[in-house]
Amino acid sequence: MEDFMRKGFYHSIPLPDGRVLEGILPLDVLNERVSEFPIPASLAGKRVLDIGTWDGFFAFEMERRGAGVVAIDATEVENFYVARQLLGSRVEYHVQDVYDLSIARNGVFDIVFFMGVLYHLKHPLLGLERVCEVTRDLAIVESFVTNESLNDEVPTLQFYETSELLGQIDNWCGPNIQCLLAFCRTAGFARPQLLRVNRQRALVACYRHWLPEPDHPTALPPNLLATTHSGNYGINVSPKSDDFLTAFFKSGEQSLTRDNVFPEVGGFGVAPVAIINTGADGWQASFRIPPGLGPGWHGVRLRTANSRFSQPTRIAIGVPARCASLEITGVCDAGSWRPGEVAAGDDAFLCIWVKGLPLNADRGNIRVSLGGKKLAVHQVSPHDSDDEPRQVNAKLPPDFPAGRYDLVASLGETRSAPVSIRVV
């Protein structure tokens, strides 16, 4: 025991026989910290990750509460092995960098501890995104902050090139409180809640889900009309890109802001970055794709603080757009509805009915060419049935010459047979 004591613990660790491995942080201080966490006394059936575990106090405490626990640190800490052996613990321990966290490698955890790590990161927001990806419900984030007041409205981050913070060369940055909360939202957490600030240390509970719907809503659910990729207005999103979605909806409420509109993608809440009134009762909300969503179709819905959730729309994340064959079943001028022709001009559109398109066909992956020239696809109607053709609207350049041309629709390597139409 005396030999263990000389190893210099940072955490104090209580042992089963009543003795304590005394560390720099007293046991009563550590227990007081744990009491601040919004977690139950029993964690039976839960999976917990402790990032930057060091001697392992929090990992062992969560195991004591019944959780299956994984603990990681960027460097191997011998004291962790000592404490684990004395406790007879089964906590799983890995030397792993926070940037290497992923669902593929680590799985998903109900609760994640990320305490005393953020300011050690050269890329703090990237680190928080990795944390969010593997968090199912709640992350406990604790960090050094440069202030102790929420009166500072502007998020700011101090950068430490050498040893400016506490004389340590491994401290890279210091956010103020507003920046820390903004980081948590931007990383993908729907609802970061500041629990405590003391001696320039902030404790934040980061929830991935919104609060439950109101029991007695005072407003009707929003009418969600469509959700699209903010860049190309399609429904396909790459799982590796930093994509935004825009939801178009109607609501009778007058004063909607980022603080009272709650989007949800694939079951995860996500903080909006913009809420815009488009006139009368029309609105649009823009928000990021939350981390941790795998390839497939995901529902999107939203509510306000006073309403229940809207009906869902769907987006496709990493879903290949493939089809066996394409057939153009009809073509007409979008203005006159005359079949087989289109009038050239500044606002010349073709309505094309295409059979064989997959569910996730959109304006980003459908190609339309007329006489070998690519046309801009503006709209693709929703999928109603595999047997029914879908309407594709394509715009002609204003100087497109009159004549007869072959019209072709394609998706990937699949092309339709050409259909001859006239430009008049």
C-alpha cells in the first residue's frame, strides 16, 4: 500500500476495504463533483465512456453504479492499472486520442465524460464533434474558461502558443463561457446546460435530445413542407461532409427564433443556426446534420416551444442513387403545357415525366440534356409509387436555338432512350 501511495495519484480512489488511495484531489471534492452530474444513482444497463480518465475515479464510480464502462486517455497512466487491480474492476481501458473516437471503433455510449480535456486540444471543436458522435444521450463537459460571467455575449477563444496558461505547454486554448456553450451546440449537442462555474472552471451537461413535448400545447404543430440540402436543395447528404439542411414550414406563431424552434434529425435534436420568416406564415430553419447518423433514410421533424412535433420528412445519408432503367414517358412546355415542344426564352422550362427513378433521386443527381447540352434541373416531384413516373422540371438557357433535339434523362450510368422534341 505504501508503495502505491508513493506513485502520486491525482484522483483519490476509495477502496472496498474502506481505505483511500489519497490523491491531489480529495475524495470529498470528487464526490461533490459527482453530485452535480444529472445522472441517476443506478446506471444498470447503461454504457459509459470516460475520456481523459487519468487515475480513473469517475470511470470507477460509474462502474460502481452498475454501468459498463470504457475509459480512455491519450497516454498510458500506470496508476489506473494499480487502482483497477485494487478495486477488482472490469473497466475497459484504452490508450486512444479523442480525435480517433468513432462509432465504428468504439460504439455508442449513453453517457460520456469529457472533463479537463478540451483546453488541451489544438482542435477543440473537432474533439467535441467526435465526443458527440459517440454520445447517445448525455455528455458531461468540464473545461477551463476565461471568465465567470454570462454577461459576455460574444463567444471568444484565447489561443496559447506556448505556456501562457498555467505554465503548461500542453494547454492550447481557453474559451469563454459563451464560446464553450456555442462549441457544444455546433458540435451537435441540442441542449447544452451550464451547471456550474467556479474558479474559471465550467461544467456543462450536453444533451442530444430536446425536452419532451409540452403536455398542453398552445400552438398547432408546424406544417413541415420539405427538408432539403441547403446547398443544392436535394434530399441526399454525404455522411462525411459538413452539410446543412433547410426545413421549409408553415406556422401560425409570430415570433419564432433560434431559441424556440427545435429541429430533430434521425431522433437527435440539433440547434438551428438560422430561423427566417419568408412571408406571412412561411418559415425556414437551417441546421447541421447531427453527428452519429449512419447511412440510410432519416426522419426530420421540428416543433416550437409551444407545439408538438410536425409530421416528418426524410433525407438520405450516404444512400447510393441507382436505377436499372429510365424511361421518359412525357414532355411538355411548363408554361403552355403543349406536348413535345418548348418555347425558348428567358423563362423556358420543360416538364419531363421520368419512370424508373429511385426514391432518393433529386436535382443533385438527375441529369437532363437537350441536344447534348446539360440543362439545369430545378425540381423533382416526390416519390409516390415505383410504377408511377416522376415530374422533373428543367430550365433551358435563354439563348437556346430553335430546332429539333434529342432529350435524354440520366442518373449515374443509366440513361433513358432519347425523345425528340422541338424548341420553338
